[in-house]
Amino acid sequence: MSVLLCLCTCPDAASARIIAEALVAERLAACVSRLPGLQSTYRWEGAIEHADEVLLLIKTGADRLDAVTARVQALHPYELPELIAVEAAGGLAPYLAWVAEQTREDD
């Protein structure tokens, strides 16, 4: 199984925790790490914006990406949430197997 690392920024710790807990509880992610203290600069509606954010590192299986995307969109307070998936080129085999086991759909 292919493992993905999905990056998602949140406006605050509370929304980051809600999304992280939902993804893990629903077996859409094996683990979600929350990194506070992120400072983002971006263009939005023609203006340069600056924001303090929390970065989510979502570890999931490639087969769960559509479900992760839908759930993030449903829970996220932003009009256009950032969600970028990067395929893991490798890693510790037992960890990758654990991600696969934790994100498999219940039968």
C-alpha cells in the first residue's frame, strides 16, 4: 500500500485538534501531528495576507485520500482549506504497515 503524508493548515489549535481527532477516530489517518507556530504568507483575493496557523501532518493510505479530502472540507473553517498530499518514497517498513493497518476500512 502506498502511504501519503498530507499537509493541511488550520487557523488555530482548536480547529486543528477537531480535524485531527476526527480523521484518526474515523480510520482516515493513522496519525495526525499538529505543529503550532506556523506563520504563513499568501495571496488571497488580491491581497497579501499573513496568518499564524497550525500545520497538520496527516499520515494515511493513498486509497483513503478522497475520504480524507472530503472530511477535511466538511470540518475545516476556511473557505478554501490547504490539503496537499505527498507520497512517501520509503520509510520504516513496520511503520508503513502500521499506517496501512490503522487506515483500512472496516469490513
